[in-house]
Amino acid sequence: MSRQQFGFLAGFLAVALWALAGVGVTAIAVLAGLLGWLVVRVLDGDFSVTGLGDRRTEPRRRR
């Protein structure tokens, strides 16, 4: 599954949950998913605070 497909699926499921259960339940589910992702990254040793800063790109300036 590509990143685009996974992103679409995650977004679709979040909206479906929102429609069925409400905003509060959806927010809790999204936060639980992010927390699970973070725990797995830490346990795998793939998480570093400096790595987060490296992902930020400088905004492009128009001339």
C-alpha cells in the first residue's frame, strides 16, 4: 500500500467515524492512533527530536 493510498484510507475512516460517532470520538481515535505510532517509533529506535526539525522545509519565496 502506498503512502497516498494509506493517507486516503486514514482520512476516509476518520470522516466515516466522525459521521457515525461524532467529533469527540473521532478526536480520541485520532489521538490514540498518533500515540500508538509514536510508541512504535520510539520502541523501534526510529524517533529522534532532531529528526523532526530536519523534515521542516523552508517556505518558498516568490519574486
